[in-house]
Amino acid sequence: MVDRAEHEHQAELFQALSADLDSGEAAALCLAIERKASLVLSDDREARLAAVRLDLPVIGTVGILLEARRRDLVPALAPVLMDLRAKGVWLSRSLIDAVLAEAGESLP
């Protein structure tokens, strides 16, 4: 149960985070702190930076895909990353190249 002081602290944190993040991202980070989450999933750059400032471990879609590749749950990352990009997910070429290199792959 959250006591009054903790509730007030969470409200202040939410307000501070909301200055740079939308309310959903701010709420997700507050909840992660409250629940002592072992990992935060976010693809939003500002939310990821805020999570790091709050000492919350954070991973994004590409990180999850890379881990899936390491565990042989995805046969190849390149087609998946290109499909995401084709569907409008912004992935820089340098990010794609770095992730593929880490997975031992390259673009065809």
C-alpha cells in the first residue's frame, strides 16, 4: 500500500515527467518506480532518457528483437527490421547497421 508521502512524491514525479513526456509515458515510468519494475519497455527517446535518469533499466523494440535473435527465436533480424521500417517505424540506418553487426548479420 502506498502511504500519503509516497503518493505525494509520485504525484510530484508525474508532474515533473509530464513537462517532457506525454501523460502515458510519465505514468508508465511512475508505475515502474512504484512497482520496482525490473525493466521498462519504451521506444520513445525522451521516455528512455528519463528512465535512465531514474535508474530504470530500459529496452526498446529493437533490443527485444536482438535478444530474440540471440535466443534463436527469430531466424534473422534484417528482414524484421526492414519490415518495421517499411511500416513507418523510424529506425536510423546507423542503428540498423549496429544491431545487425551485433547479431552477426548485414543487409543483403
